[in-house]
Amino acid sequence: MFKYGVACSLNDVSTTAPIVLRGPIEQLCREAHEIGYDGLEIQLSNPRQYDWGKIRQVCKDYHLEIAALATGRELSENGLCLLSDDESIRRAAVARIKEHIDCAQEAGCQVIVGSMRKNIPDQSQREKYLGYHRDAILEVAGYAKDKGVRIWVENILTHISNFLNTMREVQDFVVSLNQENVGVHLDTYSMNMEDNDIPGSYRYCGPNLEYVHFSDTARLYPGGGNVDFHAHMHSLKELDYKGFITIECVPLPTAYDCAKKGLAYMKAMETIVDIERDASRFR
């Protein structure tokens, strides 16, 4: 079986955010464990406001891993952007990711960098902005390496970030960095919009694929929309994928129902795919 995670927040956030469970760590762990998850992805800003030793212990008490800390809220809540024309903002963004890395080391997890890159604001200066992004990822990867933390670069929809949108673009970028602690993070919500060949792109990213978000159309829980999760599951099984599959969805109809229905669907689809793969050996 795959390992399954759920996107969480340690404080209350808008229900329009693709974060499933919200609340103090004891509540998050109790609900995630009760439903049957294996781990939590924690989406947050200002990470040093929390006691990560305590958070790690509570998760351990509930037999849950912390899969990752996600940094996107640093852009939406604090305006920290890796591509800003203001050097002081770029430096503050890098410094904040380093804080996430420090906390991830204590929590025993990895760090996602996705929407903090935002947009290339002027395509006539594309190389300059790509350089800002590349330099930032290299810097935080170097900082994370000695702490045993991995950096996962995520594919993002075009209307959120106008580069590194497809699965193959993220793979090419990660390979170009040549950093052993930087991996590929794929999101089905973005893949559904940006990629035409899901199985082929999975194979292309396979050597560096380390983390996956499952989210259906309209950011609903898996099974609530039109994404072909059957194809995604087959592709991940073909790769012998060992990382987490984490649902990142809006909390509808309720947060608990979203988490429960999403996990039930993913496990059922995995069972179907396992049966199909076993049957194919006799054809």
C-alpha cells in the first residue's frame, strides 16, 4: 500500500485554501489517525512560532509521520517571493525558507517550494528572473543538505506561476541543479491542466519523483471531480513509487468528510489497480 497524507494547518484559514484539516496538533493527529492516514503535510507561515519538538512527539504518539512543511502561505500571507524585483524581499523569502528547513530538521520532514516563486513579471527579462529562482533554490538546498532535509520543487498551474508548470519542466529543472537533496513534487490538480501525457510524464520524472499531491477538479477530494486517478495510480505503481500521496483539497462538504472520502477513494482505487496489475500477468 502507498503511504497517504493529508494537508493540514495548525491554525484556522479560509475554506477557499486547499487545506483539509485545521486546528491544534492534537486535534489534527486525532482526526488523521482515526480516519486512517499515515502522515500530515503542514502548510504554514512563520514556522518558528510553533514547538516542533512537541509537534513531532504528538505525531509519534498517534503513529503519524510529518511528510513535509509547505511554504506557499509565506507568499499569500507575508508577500515573500523568490522573484521579487526588490532584493530585500528576495533575501527575506530565502531566509524564511531556511527557517522552514530548520523546523523541518527538528520535525523530521522535508520542505516544499512551489508557489513562493510566483510569476516572471516581465518575459523580456525571463533569464534574469529564472536566475533569481535558480540561485534561491541552490542556496536553500545547500543550507538544507547539512541538516538532512530535502527540498521538493512543485509543478504549479500557469495562472498561479508562469513557469515550471508541466511535469517534464520540473524534472528538467531539478536535473539541471545537480543537487542530491532536491526532488520533484507533482500535483494532480496542475497536471490535469498542464500535461497531455500523464503516464509518459510520470516515467520521465520517475528518477527524481519524491512527493505527490492528489486533488480533483475544482480542488475537491479525490473522487469528487473528473481527474483520472486510475491512470495516476497505475503510473505510480509502475514506478514502484515509495513516497507519500497527500490530498490537498478544499474542506468540502466538511473537513472531516473531505479527509475521509478522499482517503477511502484513494485506497479503493489502489486496490482496483493492484487487482488489474495482478490479472495482467495471466493475459
